[in-house]
Amino acid sequence: MRTSTAALLFLCSCQVPDSQQDVIDDILSLGAQDGVAIALASEGVGGPTVAGPFAGRYRVLHGATACSSATKGQGNPAVHTQGVPTVGEPLRIEWTVNPTAPYETTRPAYLLVWFDEYLETDISPFGYRGCTLWAPFDRRIYTVMPSAGGVLTQNGGRLRFSWTPGSEFVGRKLFSQLVVYSPGANERDWLLSPGLETWVGN
């Protein structure tokens, strides 16, 4: 069964600010902003990007340093995948926001989602110690908030992304990165997971 995404994805339609600091703040504040609700399926308009068989795969993107907390008991959010991303089958992606200790179920977290390419940016100088942002500055970035029965669900310290890609996404790259609120972890109180590159196969 396909999961509807129409009410869960938000689009930043703002212009890119002049300074890198403003760009980073703009991307990472999406979870707290109102946006334009759109369906994820709209990204697939135009049909498949490749012809013939295509093998799907996941690839985890790691920065040069870990986005770890200065506070004991808080860890870098980790991403886990199962199987092969394939048209017509639900993606199996899960994040653990604190793999080493119990985590409050009310702690805010949201997922950044975008398509086609990434940009590796060390955001340590901007208050996110050791963290790497993988979202590019010049693309549409969607924010997915956890909700019961939605594409992103949260159960304690685990968040699961459930979306079934259609044939129009064959060969398309989907990127994602979890952002989780962690008071005292760094100057900004937010931690970022490694990035995840998902190529949809058939």
C-alpha cells in the first residue's frame, strides 16, 4: 500500500541569501517554518530517467568529522537501511537518534529530503560542532515531520521513513538527512545524521 505524502512535505520557496550563514540557517530552520504543502509524487513528473534495468542502492554519506554531542549520553544520529530500493516496494530506512542511551519521545526531529545531487558543507564554524550538512544551497529542500501513520513515524529513539517510489523514480537519486533537537549538544542545540543517498532501481 502506498503512503500518501501530500500533507507531510514542505517546500522552501525562498531566494538564496547572500551569506553562507544565512543559507545554512534557512535550510536548518525549515522544520519550524510553515511551508507550501506538496505531494512527493510531483517530483516524479516526466517519467523514468533511465531506460532498461537499473539496480537500486543506498549509500551513507559521512563527513570528515562526526556530528557528536559535547554532552555525555547524546550521540550522533545514525541511519540504517535494509534491502535494495526498488520501484513498487517500500523503502526501508530507519534513524536512531541516540543509539547508546534512552531518548525522550518528545524530542523534536525532522527529515530533510531533496533530489538529484548533494553539497558537502562543514557547518562547524556556524555552531554545529563536527557536523556536515549535505543539502545543496540551490535546490528545493523538503521537510518531513514525524506523524502517526505518515511517511515519517517516530517511536521513542527510532524514526522510520516509509515511502513507495513509482516507476517515474527509476534512476532518480533521493537524498535525506535527519535533524534532531539535542539541548547542550553544541551552540545550536541540534545534531545532524549522516546523509543518505538512495538510488531507486527496478
